[in-house]
Amino acid sequence: MLKFIYLLLFLATPAAALQILQPIETQVTPHYGEKNFSKKSLIKLKKSAKSGDANAQFNLANVYRSGIGVAKNHKLAFFWYSQVAKKGYASAQLNVANSYYYGIGTSKNLAQALLWYEKAAEQDSAVAQYNLAVMAGLGEGGKTDHAKAFAWYQRSADLGHAPSQLNLAKAYATGNSTSINVDLARHWYRSAAEQLGVEAWLDFAQFLHQQNENIEALKWYEKAANAGSVAAQAKLAELYFAGSEVEKNDIQALHWGLMAAKQGDSQAQFLAASIYQRSAQVATNLPSASYWYQLSAQQGNAQAQYNLAQLYAGGIGVTLDVKRAVELYKQAAEQDFTLAQYALAIEYLRGDGIKKSDEKASKWLLKSAAAGHLQSQYLLGFIFETGKGLEKNTEQAVFWYKKAEKQNDLQARYRLALLLLAGDGTAKNSKKAVEMLQNLSEQNLPLAHFELYKIYTDGAAGGKNVELAKSYLSKASAPQFFQAQYWLGERFYQNGENEKAQYWLDLAAKQKYKLALDLLEEIKFQAQPPEVTKITKTSAKPVAKPVVMVKKLPVVMAKKPQIANFTKFVDGLFSAKSSAKNAPNPAPTQAQIAKSLSSNADSTAQVAKLIDSSKQNNPLAQYDLSLLHSAGEVIRKDEQAAFRLMSKSANLGLTKSQNALAIMYINGSGAPVNYKKAFYWASITANKGDERGKKILLYLFNNL
């Protein structure tokens, strides 16, 4: 590029400014302007040139080259330059070399160009030396020779040639063709910057920045930026916004960023939008944020496309438009922007603004996971483990969990430990699994506390240990683990230990955990004896009372399923309707994904199967569907529908349905209270030897 610039200078320089240089003398070309260069003057100049006067020959060449008083004629210009060059004049030799190099007035000939550049260079023509350096570096007219190029740059730089000084500075800074020498690099950068313009200032600023000379670098960046360098303006904006090498100043960042953004710099447009959206130092301006994101996105900036998609997905500063968000996610995803790939996968899972497709969701998850995106790796592992969206493959689940674990993902390590414990997708290794869980427990992962509590309680991995079980139970019940406290409370409740259940549920309820609050209400309701209709002695034959005495009967005979609808879960998490200043990454966390997917066995997709199976008189399906209607999870809450389904299941002989139906009659759930019918169904199961049925009968005897 610099060589081309010198050609333009060569072609544009007026005759009055040219000098014929030779070892013995220097002569200044007389002035031949358009106004005072007459036909008579041309005749006189031609006569002197033909007589062999070198100065006249050189000036006549300039006249033909520039078209002063005559039509331009590069062939005649080349002819007269050649005459002077043969006499040893360096300027003419340089012009002849340029003519051969560019093919102006003669055929292009790099060998001849090299010959004449060398002749001029040996007479200390700095420009010729520079051109020789360029040719040697590019291998023009011969083999590439960086050492020779460096030598010519050095000679030219010593003569004060600024472009050569700049290239020499870069060589010393990078060690290209010579050893790295920061001091010499700084010297030549400064010398070139003081002679050249904006680009040299920017180069010097970048060098100083690399040497952590930030104050001096800022000075040169600002000099270049004030002179209109878009690159310098954008860099200043970046530095002030990052605040890692200079004091953070979003006002300055926006000032410089807008200057570059208005000149079309895509990254500066993105940065300006980011400042308007979430800066703590600049007032939030969402319309301006969306405007600059839009311009940057149109230029293909993947990060801007992703951020703009977030705004459209949440209606932040723009009209809510999920379809537009999906389009932008696709544009960024196709540029291998991993966050967009992950976001697009979530959209395909949700099916909002785009046709739901587990296959496409998996495709984008695989891309982002392969690129190292942690959340994608973990979610992909969970999908392979559970078979949600891909065919179940626990070996693949182990593969992706291991990838996530290498990024120190605790949830992935926990899932791996469970698979090792079960020998699912990998060789069973209880010892290693317990070690991993212990490590996770040391890092205060509540799930690991639970698992170790169960392991040492049940003796699942090498024997029971009551003391250890208690210690892990204590860790699991720390105040901040309200979900853990709910889990423990529910477990005690299912075992009929209501006092212990209430203790743990109270702890969780203090954190306003809804499930705990709901279950406490249920226990409170059960503690109030139902209004009893007197049962006549002839109504039913009493069975023998069991030995175990129970005062209160839990309402739920089997653990109420906690069912998570994954689509609703993603809807809740993957939303940009958050603080505009602190717009979070909308992706769900690993813990949230784990909670959703691990409890997804009876999600919406399975409900359809349950309904079909129930219609075919499958008593287990009827029982499960009844519980769903009772809980109001995934499907609408409908106690009457729950009662009808439970009745059908009970009449088909399912023991737990018969017990549950007895409880429904006791509580008046879905049907009027009817202790006779409760007694009837409990008697049936008790006669089968079912302990639950015996407890229901005992409750009826003690409370009627």
C-alpha cells in the first residue's frame, strides 16, 4: 500500500519540486507552470534536451509525465528519464525503476526494476532502498529474502525515511528477520509517528499498549482518534468500557464508541448498544440500545444479533417478537456463536415462535456442546440420560457429563457419581462414586449431602453407618437448603412421622418455599378430625386390630409426584423480561435443568400416554392420573375426576387405589364424606394383609 502511495506521489509531483540527485552536484528543476509554460519554452526545452543537457532531459520527462502544456505521454517521459538515468542521476534511476515495476511507459519488467532500484539505492535514495526492501520481502524479481529486506529498511530508516522506520519498528517489535528489541522498536515507532500521520500514530499506540505503557498509549490513541481514525476511536471505547487497563469510564467509552459507530464500525455499534442497555454510569436508553444493536446485527455481528434477539424475546425496548428473536438467534448460531446455538436449542424445546423440534434442539445443543459450552454439555448429558429429545443413551450421557465436569461443573460430577453408583452407561464403581459425592459434599452441594445420607442409611455402597448418615443429614438440613428441608419433611410425612415432618417443613416455609407451605396446610387440615357420620355396628364386620397404634392418618397414601413441565420451566427461565441494565444470560442454570429434567417422568408428554392407558382400563395409569388431578400439576386440578379414576382403579383390584379411595371417602375429596364406604375399601385391603389398609381401619375405629 505504501509503495502504491509513493507511485501516486511520483506521478503527481510538479516539475518544480523534483530534484536531480547525483554524487557530484544537485540541480533544481526550473518551474514550468501551466500559465507561464509557452510553446516557445517547450521548443527551447526540447532543443536543450536533445543537445544532451541532463537537467533539460529530466524536466522534459516531467512535462510529458504530468502533461504540462502538452498531452501526457508516458512513453516519451520514460524515454527522457532513461537518458538521464544512464548518466547516473539517482532521481531518474528511481523513476525508470518505477516505470518498469508498474509498467508505465514501458512493459512491466521486475528484473529491470530491481536493477534500477539498486542503482538509485546505492546512491542513498531512501525511496529506492524502501522499494528494494519491499521487493525482497515479497520475493519479487527473485527469491524471498527477509534478511535483505531488513537490511534495506535499516539503510532507508537511517536516512530518515518514515515508512522504512515504521517497518523497521515492526520488525524489532515482533522479531521478524531480527531479534526482538523493544527499545529499538519504540525508537523507530516514535520517529515514524512524528513524521507520518494517523496510521503511524495508531501503530505506535498499539505497540505501547502491548508494552503496558497505557498512559502513553492513550495519548497516541487519542491523537489518532481526534484525527478521525475509526480504529483508534473504537479501541478507546473498548478500553474505557472494559476498565481493566485504564479507569472504567462508560461516559468516555460512549463518547468514542459513538464516533466510531456513526462511521459504521460494527463492534463500536455493539459496544454503544451495550452501554445504553446495562451501564451503571450512563442512563439506560433501550431504544438507543436496540437501534445500535440493529445496525451492528445488520453487518453480521453475531454478538449483536444474539443480544438483539434477547430484547425481542422479552419485549425490552422493542415490541415483543419471538419470531424475530428466533431469526436473530439463527443468524448468530450459523456463525458458530455458541450462546445463540444454545438459545436456539432452548427455543426448539419450547416451541414458542418456532415449531417445536427435539431433533433440531439436539442438533444445536451438539454444536454448542462440541464448541465447549458448559450448559450445553450438561443439558445434552441430561437429555441422553433421560431420553428427552434424543434416544436414551447413558454412555453418551457419561461422555458429555465428563466434558462438563472438566469445566468444574458440580452438577455434572453429581450425575456422573450416580451413574457410577448404578453402573449405568459406565462400569459400576461404588467406591469412586462415594469419593466423588464426598468431594461434592465438601464443596457444599446439597444433593451430595442427601445422596450420602441415603447411602449410609441404606448401606447401598458398602454397609450402613448411622453416625455418618446423621452427619450428612445435618449438613443437608442447613438453613439455606430449604429445598432439602422440604424433601426431608415430605419423607417423614410419607412415613407418618408428622412431628418430624413439620419441623423440617417449617424451616423450608420460613424461606417462603411454596411446596413446603402447601404441605404444611395439608398436614394442618389433616390434624382436624373430620366430621364423622356414626357407623352402625352392623355396617361392617370389624377386623382384628393391628398391633401398631396410630393417632393420625396421613392424607396421602403414596408419595405425591412432583411433576415439572419442561416447556413451562424453560418459559419461566428463558426470558429477557429482567432488569435492562443487568440483562442476565437467559439460559437456565445446570441446577434448574437438573431439577426440571430429573422430575420430568410424568410431564405433559407422559400425561397423554397415561390418559390413553387409563381408557384401556389400566389400573396403574388410572391411579397415577387420579393423583395428577388431585395435585393439579401438568393437568387441571379436578377432585371429582380424581375420584372417578381412583374408583375405577380400585374396582379393578389395585390395592393402593383401594386405600386411596378409602381416604377420599374419609376426607370428602371428590365425593361426599362416607365412612361406611371408607370402611368397606379399607377392609378389602386389610383382609389382603396390607398394612396401610389396617392403619386406615384402626383410624376409623379410634375416631368414630
